[in-house]
Amino acid sequence: MIGTDFVAKGINVSSRIIGGVAYIYMEDKKELVQFNEVGSFVWSCVTGTKRVEQIVVLCQEQYDDPSGQIPEAITDFLGELEKEGFVVSSATEFEGVMTND
Amino acid sequence: MIDKIDVRDMTGMARREIIPISVLVEVCYTCNQNCVHCCLGSHAKKGLRLDQYRQLFVQLAQAGTFFVILTGGEPFTRPDFLDIVKAARKQRLSVTIFTNGTLLIPSIISELKALYVQEVHVSIYSANPEIHDSITGMPGSFQTSTDNIQRMLDEGIGVRIKCPLMNRTADGLEKLKRLARDLGVMIQFTNVITAKNNGDSSTHQLRLTKEQLGSLLADGEAFPYAREPVHFKDNMDCTPCDTVFNGGAIDPCGNVYPCNQWQVKGGNVLETPFLEIWRNAPEFVELRNMRLRHLKQCGTCDLFEFCSRCPGLAMLEDGDLCGCSEAAKSLAEVRRGLDIYPTQSNIFSKI
């Protein structure tokens, strides 16, 4: 995954954001997880229509980042999500057949 | 940033926040079988239109619903049922399907796999094909259903067998467990044969006898039980059931209930948005204010700790939401004789 890639939630996940907390069920792994506040915000940005670098900017707008760690932390987090099968990335925008939370 | 959680963490949160986290949607009452124990008084209702289900799932997502159970009747009698599943998945709802499994042609099974449904629950009543078919009224149904279970498993779809036991099938418990083991699926038994949803109690004659219940309830594998009571009379401020906080059921006409067995209508999704019904229907608000202490006999009943009373069934079968449920009482008597108690999960109420 690189900064210009678009990111979408995997078709294998069910998810809902309730009270600012993202709950995600991996249908293939039968695993239920919740994200912390920042993770939930990132998850809300994963719509298939935003690039990694755009999500980073949205996080910078949302949270203070005096030490400048957000770009690397968010990019790493999205990479981890892709590795674990929560999200998929593509050089082109997703059609968005399953974009709602 | 990621924490694994148990589904009970989520349902507990939903209960506190009054979020209908798991909603049962009956997409039709039509069925291709004619089961002797069926709880439906009529099979005429064909369900809402596909576009109405699309709207409904948007509303459920907005209400915070995470899990939907799609059932009938037999949901696959609807030619557009897969489109209904797609509409639910489009809203990222986790979908479980209740079916008799007889209409699952290979192309449907492939689609279910591609849609990542959470689980498909198939009703099997006996490991003896003749007995199963005599219950469904459909010759060959056992073979078709079990063949399709195997096909789904081959595709990697999660399958569970659901089995309501009746007096004519009780002696086949071990064979049913073996069938499930051989197939490699979980099997979920129930001793509950309810009256029909129109109040017709003719199905009660199919219920397990007390002797059969005594033998079956002692089988902790089939019917999990607790060795110590988890249900105390000093918890009388608890609610009789959680489903009116974190559940919900919608019938084929769009009527909203706390549960498909708890026939208190809060409204209709064709007239009022689901969330408004769920949060504000006076009928539901009143049910949420119900406490165990409001139940007429429970506080003085010496079977209390053994009882897993369902308020919906008490209302449907005994005509009194706050009264004694004869079916629950009968079961509690058997548990007391065995010195076993219901588990937290089959009491349902928040303790």
C-alpha cells in the first residue's frame, strides 16, 4: 500500500460505528474486534473513495500531532489492516458497493 | 488500536444504550414444507418488496444494528431472496439465515459464499430420514437438506443445525449428535415447541413429556445447564428479558416487535422509521420499565431459581405477560428434580 492508493473495507467484514467506536466482524475469520478512538476515526474514513494520503490529512485535522507522528502511524495502521484482511487497496477508486457503516 | 472482543461485550453495550444490535427479519411466511410443529398460523404473507428491504436495512444500519437474522417461512421461496441478502450485506450487516435447506441449488450456495454470510442455520428434526420427512411433510427433504449442508461446508460456509426436539424425536438425540459430528457442524437443540403465533396451541401435543425432558436436560452437551443458581430473588429489579433493549423483530408486513415470540407491536416500518419505533414506541418503553418484581407469582415461587421464563411465551400461551408461564414452570420442575439450573444464556435477563 502506498500513499496514493485508495482504501476500501473488505467485502468480508461486517461493521458498525456506534458511539464513535468501530466494531468489526471478520466473517471469514469469525473474529470480532473493536478499534480505539483513532482507529475508529480511520475506519470511518475508509470508504473506497479516499487515498491513504487523504486519510492521513483527515487525521491531522482531527488530532493534534506536535511530534509529527501521524503520517507514519496512520500509514502503518492501514498497512496492518490490509495485512489482516480488514481493508483492500487499489490504485484506482473503488466502485463502493459496500461503503456504508 | 485493535482489541479482540467477545460478542457479549457488544450485546451488553447495546443493552445499556438501547441499540437493536441483533434484529430478526421475517422476509416471508411462505414455505415449501408443512412442518407439524410450525409456529406460524398462516403462510400467506409474502413479505415486503425488495426496495422496501433496501430501505429497511439502511434504517437498521442507522439504528446501530450489527447482526440480522433473515428467516421466513422459508426465505428461499422468495425468488429475490439473494438480492435481500445482498442489500443487507451492502449495509455491512452480519447476516445469518434460517432455512430448511431444501432450495439451495449450487449457484445459490456459491452466491452465499461470495456474500460472506456469517452462518446458515438448517432445521433438521431427526437423523432418521423417514421421521424427519414425516415432520416436514416433504418426502426426500432430509436427504436434500443434509446434501446441501455438505455442499455449503464444502464451500466453506458456516453451518449450524437447529433441532427442536419433540416427543416423537426425543429418543434420537444421540443419532442427531452423531449426524452433526459426522458432518462437522454444531447442533443446537431446543425443547421449546411454541403455540402458533395466532394462539393455536395444537402444537403442544408434540412437546416432550416430563420423563423425556428429565432425561434430555441431564445431557449438558445438548442442553447446557448451570450447577449453581445464577438467577436470584434479590435481583428482582432486573428486566425479564433483554430483547426489548438490544433485539428486535420485523414480520413480513413490516410490523416491529421486541422478538418474534413477543407479540407486542411497536409500529410498522412502512409508516414510521425503525429507530423511532424502537426508541419511542410507548409499548416498548413500557416493556423496558418492566422488572421481575412486577411479575405476579415469580417473587413467591419456589421454582424461581430453576426457571427460564420467556415473557413472550407467557403472553402468547398463558395470556398474561406478567403471569406464570406453564411451559417454563414445567421445565423448572424438571430442573429442580435434577438439581440443575438454567445458564445465564437461557435466562436472558440482565442479572
